[in-house]
Amino acid sequence: MDVDRTRVLAYRIAAHGLHRDTERGADLRVLDLGIQDAGASSPRVAMAARLPGGADLDDPALGTVWTFRGAPHVVRRAEVAGMAARLWPRSDADAIARLSGAGVVFKKAGIPGLTAFTAGAEAMRAVVDREKTRGEVSTEVTARLPAEYSYDCRTCQATHVYGSLFQLVGLAAGVEVHGQSRPTTLSPLPGRHRVPKKTAGAGPLITAYLQLHGPAGKAEAAAFLETIRAEAAAMWPDGLSEVTVDGRTAYLPEDALAALRDAPDPRLVRLLPPFDPLLQARDRDLLVPDAGRRKELWRPIGNPGAVLADGEIVGAWRTKATARKITITVTPFQRLIKTVTAAIEAEAEHVARARGVADAVVGFA
């Protein structure tokens, strides 16, 4: 199949449930990979963009755990054990890649990546035997591990286990994250699984990535998993079809080809929060071709939300909140027609309800 960027975006918008054709939050396909929690009720806002009835985050079928790249994600509780086994590193090289800067330290110290993962996960599982603050857990985990697993933090004048290891092993340790509390607390998942001995294979997760963010290639899947391309290639699933996107070779699950071909025109407007699932695709140049606009949306710190209108990201938005209302400031990337600005104002009410306030005020920069 040979398709263009417009067709791909129409497919992704439909696959992400942004037509609001799913009734129950736990049934959203984006939960196959989870919804990243970036604060400010971002998972609720992401679900409000997809559900006709608004956010459904209080469903007991859902919980928050550290998953991809060590970031907190809302996922289906029933799938946590399977996800932990699939996200367990395939090899020492895979583990070192996922640990990023800390991986270099472990490698220089002669500590194999899988050894670091296992020691960290076992320590955290032992420490989190009841609900504790993140600081308490960090202190106790640091004390349980060899000195090579920690560093001296100048900011708080203390010694900490490396943050990337700490959060990457939380899933394997069966730890739930309560980010809405201050400070953040951690607790053992009910009936939690044991620390994996080996990976169950990330193939199903790659398939889920391609279902949501495809057609895409091995480089994008590797970047999403935060591993090297050779590891993604070794875990590459079966059942994929080759698709050409504006001259580039990409892949899509065979059972999604009809959905790609027949995706409805995305005549809709949505306010997507920072780190919304749609924005997690690693081919950002396809989502937003203009490099300057990409820099506005994906920043080192403090991403804004994105305005989606008729199949394109047409602006960024930020909020200021009080107890009774939120003020949304939209920075358009282009001149917006009146029907779009009116739809943005309507969507702002969805954002307000998701964040638990009564009213929303919209301004355009």
C-alpha cells in the first residue's frame, strides 16, 4: 500500500479514539500502551478528548505505574503483569540503553545491565511493602544497593539511587504510583507479580505501537521503547505489512490495513494535553512538518498541549487554574476560522470538567 501523510494522520486519529466513538474509558485502544501522566490532570484531559461522557479515570480497572521510559502511565490493572514481563530488557545491551546516562555509569563499573535491573527491582519490591512516600522508598532502596548504584545529589545534599533505574524497575517490582498525592506515594499493587526472570518479548508492545502510531519503522519503535534499533529488530513481531508513506518504507499490522484505507476524514477539534498519546509518536516530523513548530510543542521542559483541528495540529495551548475556573491561552500556528475557534471554546469545557472546575475561559495569543 502506498499512502500519504494525510491518510496516515486520519488513520491515527481514528485509532486513538479521537472521534469519541468509545463509551468506556478502559476500552480505549490507547490504553494498550497507557496514557502518560504529565501532571495537571493530563490523563483525565486525554480521556475527555476521547470519551463522549468525559473523563473516566476513576474506573477501578485502571491504575498508574511507571512504564515506558520510566514515566508514569495510566494502564489497565489486569495487564500490568504482562506489560512488566514484556518491558523487561531482552539483553544487557538493551538494559544499558534504557538506563540512558546511568547505563554508561553501570557499564564503566562493570555491572551488566540486567544485573542492575534485577537488583533494583528486587530492592524496590522488598521496600514497598505498604504505602510510602517516594522519598522514603528512594532512601531505603539506596541503602539496600551497592554504592555503584547511587550518586551524590548536590541539590539536596544526599545520596540517591540513579533516578532512571529507580523508575524503570517500578513496573517489574509491582509498584503503583499515586502522583495525585503530595508528596507522591508508592504502594504495592494488589496481588502483585514477581520480578521477571527474563523478558516475555516486546513484540506485542511493538504491534500496539504500530496499531496506534503506524505505519512506522523500526527506528521509531526503538525510540519509543528507548532502546537501540538492533534490539527492536530482534523483537520485531510477525503479521506486519509493508506500507510506503510519502516514499518512506514503514510497517502496519495486516489487520489494520483496511482501517488505514478507510479511515474517516478527521473533521473534529480536540485540545490534547502535554504528552497526549497522539503526541507520543516518534516520527514527529510527520505529525508536525515545520521544525519551528515542533520546537514549540516538544520542549526539554514544560511542553504545552496541542490543538488538533481537521487532521492537523494547528496550535499550542496552556492553562492557568484557580479553584473555580481555568484560563486557556491558545497560540495558533496559522489563522483559525471561526468554526474552529468556536469548537476550541466548546472543547475547553471538556478540559474544565476533566480538571474538576466549573468554567473555562479561552484566549488567543
